[in-house]
Amino acid sequence: MRLAYQYKLLPTTEQQTTLNRWLDRLRHQYNWMLADRFDWWEMNRCAINSCPLVCSIAEPREQPEYYGQKRALVGLKQDRPWYKEIHSQMLQDMVKRVKLAFDRYIKGDCNGKKSGRPRFKGAGRYRSFTYPQALIDWIDGNKIELPKIGRVQVIWHRPLPTGFEVKSAIITHKADGWYVTLSLQDDSVPESSPDVDWDNSVGIDLGLKEFLVTSNNERVEVPQYFRKAQKKLAKLQRFVSCKQKGSNRRKKAVNRVAKLHLKIARQRKDFHFKVWSWLLEKYDVIIHEKLNIKGLAKTRLAKSVLDAGWGQFLAIGANKAERAGKLTLPENPNGTSIDCSGCGERVPKPLADRVHCCPNCGLFLCRDLNAAINIKKRAVGHQARQLTGNVLAVVESHRRSPRCTA
């Protein structure tokens, strides 16, 4: 099992200068190696018998690849001695980043989905470097010994879990300072599916009017952190537009905008963790919708969808459930809002209609609650009329409401 624990660093002024210098040099070399791959690709990507009539003939040379670019680091240190001060494994990790970015563009990921053309990193866009072989021995009291940097003070806001082995350390520069992310692994934790109690399961329906509704009619309001901070963000962005480009005042104004975005992201992440802690404390199995978040982010609801952070929420839930020995399951959401959770009859309704009203069985309840019940029923394998336990109680309580007509 792999975990990531992040802590804030308090480097000295000299150490901050070293860290910024390393990031800038790694950024330059990243851009050079990415450009080298692009140059070869543009010159050699078509077969010689299918080249256009008018084209430039490239000099024959080997295709830039991962191991070849790693071997080139030896010559780099001879031609540019100032690269010798950077830890060798950081340079190797930089080559790996070039490989991953270019491979996702040319070949795609494991599912065959290709990413866009990799962009060159501008000033301040290369924000982290990695020690791939970190050790627990680096930690000494309230400090951590980073190779070629020295002892750096750390704010240990929570202790490291016992029994885990430190695998790597990532040093990241954010708007409010420097952070170290320790990747931990414990081989004693099994990777197989946990043995859970399916009777203690719940379905959740994610939404924008309410963040989620459970099949037991429990509701969590959507916080909308970004929308609440829009006025302050607009004011800070006006300050940026009034400053001269390249000036120190503009850099400070940009940093204030970055800090506000960082605060919004942290508020959203903290909210997601608290919601999952509440869910996993009550239930063993949580069934959620398998949403097409990228598709929804291209619609008119894009700002609200991204502000809710559904993708991050589901990723956090899978990780926390694994650590707690519980289970999260994705379920196809197609038709969950249309199908009646009482009789299975399809009741088409527009998105603006927030109430489910079945003319067949008279069930009258919230549209999101109806979807949450259907999500749970699909996962646990219940038929249309087979409702158990608390789901039946919720449906019956709403069945007492006045019947409606379609």
C-alpha cells in the first residue's frame, strides 16, 4: 500500500536560493530534451517512400529515447559544470518526465487516450524535483537531511505512520513556500478487496444543488468555495493588470492571486476529506456514480462542476476506503434519475424538474434521492421491487405523501 504525506519546509535563505537555482536549471534542460525529441519527430516521422516532394532532409541520427538521454547527462556535466551540483537522481527523474510527457502525446496512456502536445516550461512553471530513493534515516528530529542541500527544518503537523518504508521524496515550490511529499509503502497491507458487510452499504448521488444525497436521505450542502471567493479574486486580478510587466510589484500581486487559489483548493480538499470520513465511519460500502467529469466540464455547468471537484472527491474516497478496509464502487448512472426506485417504471423528466413523481405507484420524492436509491439497488443486485432495510423505510415514508398525476 502506498501513501503520501506532505509537510512544509522552512529552508534558510541560502537553501531557498539553491532550490530556486536547481529548479531553473532543471527547467532549461527539460525544455532542451523535449525540443530534441520534437526535432527528430518532425524530421523522421514519415517513411522515406512517402515524403512530400518539397521537404528538408534531416541528418541521420538515432532517435532520442529515455536511456539515450540519460546517458547524455554525463556529457552535460562535462560541458556545463554547474550541473554537477544538482543531485544525479534529480536529473534522471527530469529525463523520465520528458519521456512520460512525450509518450502520452505520441502513444497515449494505458487506455489509448492521447494527451495534447507537451508545452515548454516557462519561468516558474517547473515547480518540483524528486529524490527517487529517499530513506527514513534522513529524518532527524524536526529536520530532514536532503542530499546536496543540507538539513532543512520541517513542520511535522502529524507523525509518520509506523511500519511504512519511505520510498521517495518530492520537493515542491508552492505560492506560500516549500513542501516535501514523502511517499510511503507498507507491503504488509494486502492489495486484495476487503471483506465488507454489504448490508451496511449506501448509494450516493453527486450533484450541484446539493453536493451529495445518500440513499438514506442524508444530504451534504455544496460549499462553492470558488464562487464565494470570486469578488476577492477579481479585485486581486485588477491589481495585477495595473502593474508593469516584469516589475517586482507585479510579481507580488501575482503571488497574492496564487495564494488565494491555493487557499480555495485547500478548502475544497479539506471538505472532501471530512465528507469521506463521515461516510466511512457509518458505512462499509459506498456506491457512487461513474461520472464523465471531463465531458461535464465542457458544458455550461463547467464552473460549478470544477468548483465541486468531483474527480478529486472520488479519488480521495478510493484511497481512504482502502486504508480503512472498506469499499467504494462506481456504478453506471444512466437512467438512475428516470427509473422509479419503487416500481422500476421509467418517468422521463427535464433537468429543471427536481422532484420524482411516479404515476404508476404514486412515489413522490426528491429526484436526487430517487437516483441514490437506484444506484444502490444496481450495485447490490436487487430487482425493481426488492427493497431492503433502510431503503424500504425511506421509500415508504415518502409514499405517504399525496399521490401525483403525470
